[in-house]
Amino acid sequence: MTLFNLTELRAALPRGQRLIGLDPGAKQIGVALSDVSLMLASPYGALKRGKLAANAAEVVAIARKEGAGGLVVGLPLGMDGSFGPAAQAAKDWAMALSTATGLPAALWDERLSSAAVNRMLVGEMDLSRAKRAAVVDRAAAAWMLQAALDGSRGTPSPG
């Protein structure tokens, strides 16, 4: 499958279907889920990073259970916006996952999502390192998906 831009993916999504946000890391994949109105992202869970077929089966199970019709995958651009090896790997993984699941996918810049979530978990919630590790992947996925939902929302017409 080809990757969509997020505005096109939203437009093609059947009414009432959700988006799954995925933040792929080396060991875990953070998972977030939008609401049916595509306004709000919530942390959902984390998957152990493994073989593509196994991860695809887990994503399909979530999509069926939660009524999701598309994927938003975090794209780790360089701090200067450059497209490096990590971004290429994320793009390749997103394309392979989209093909394996049959779900359309879009990429979204996820720079600093984990850092922002860690800052929030330490500063506002005062969580220890061990407790943060348990929630940071899904929270980073929700942070990224929320930014994607906000950034791809159409501009309301005046009046």
C-alpha cells in the first residue's frame, strides 16, 4: 500500500471509524486510539516490537475490536527536519505494516514526543523512572496522534 497524507486519510476514513496511532520504538510500539470524531487521542497500550507478521496481527485485532480504519505512524525526523535513516526505517515499516494489515497509513512527525511525555510525567505526575517506563510508549503515541489530529483538522469556514 502507499502512504497517505493525513488529510487524505481522514477524508477517506468511513464516518465513525477511529485512527490508531503507533509510535514504533526499538523494543516497544506505543499505541494510541482516537475517538470516532477524530478530535481526541488517548493512550491505548504498548506492543512488544517483534516480527512484522505478529505486530500486524496485533494491530488488526485492535482495529477490529475498536472500530479503527487507519494508522498514523510516528516519523522520527531529525531536529532540523531532515529525513535520516531512522525516518526511512519508520517509513518502510509503516508501508510494510499497512500492506500486512490492509489498513491505510499516514506518517506524522513525532520529534520530541517521548521527551515531552517524560517531562510531563516527571514534572506533573512525579512518577519514578520505573513507573514512567511502563506508560511512556503509549503516552508518546497519544501525544503524536493528538498532534496529528490537531494538525490535519480542516479549517472551519467563516460564518
